[in-house]
Amino acid sequence: MKNLKPLMIVAIVALSIFCLPASAAEPNKKPKEQMEYRDKKPMNKRYRHPRAMRDKDFEMMAGIVKNASFGDRKIDVIRVACIGSYFSSRQCAKLLSLLSFDDNKIKALEVIAPRLVDMENADNIIKEFSFSSSKDKAVSILQRRKK
């Protein structure tokens, strides 16, 4: 129970930072499409193609990952951050560089891969691995993502 308390604090902070609903910013304003064309069009066009996390938010999250004590804690923070966010390949590579061992990098990549927005730059991610066997595993994870 003592081990879960810091993790829960990080999760609550991360969720409050990364999952701020749009209604909190503008409480009285509703999207036009949501009100008028609910049955005819998708609710909001901007969610068709997800965008990577903003650099300012990413740097804050990377700082939290960097300050986590062990590799497993860092992966847990990454899991929480992946709940409501998408990442670019550059951001993914930076997160993987914060982890020391290839096994932890593989675990983190399995979490991040479904949330990548630019698979054409995936070679940046592969460069973060030290061993050829780890690079092969990373390629297979990314290929599963492409399908």
C-alpha cells in the first residue's frame, strides 16, 4: 500500500494536467457541430487525426518520468500519460532515452506504440536501442502498430 501512494499521486497529477476537458476552458460554449448536426456529421472534425502532445506538456511529462526513481515507476508514469495523449516519434525516442535498459524501453514502446501519430519517422525510435535483438523486437512492435 505504501508503494502505491506515490504512483497514485503522479497519476492524479498527470491526469489533471493532460486530460483537461475543453468544457473547463470555455464552460458556456458548445461546439457548433455537436449542437446542430449531431445525426448528420461527426461530433468534431479535429479528432479524426490525433495530434502529438504539445511540446510544453511533453517537457513537463518527461521531467516527471526523469524524476521517477526506478524503470518500472517510469513506465507506470508513461502508461498514465498515454491515457489521453498521442506522441510523435521524436517524443517517443526522447522518452525511451530516459530509460536505462533495453527491456524497459521495449515495455515502454509497447505502451506508446498505439499512440504514435507519425510512423514514417519510426527510425528515430529504433536508434534508441543498443542491441540488435532489442531493435528487432522494437521493429516488430512498430510493424504491429502499422497494421
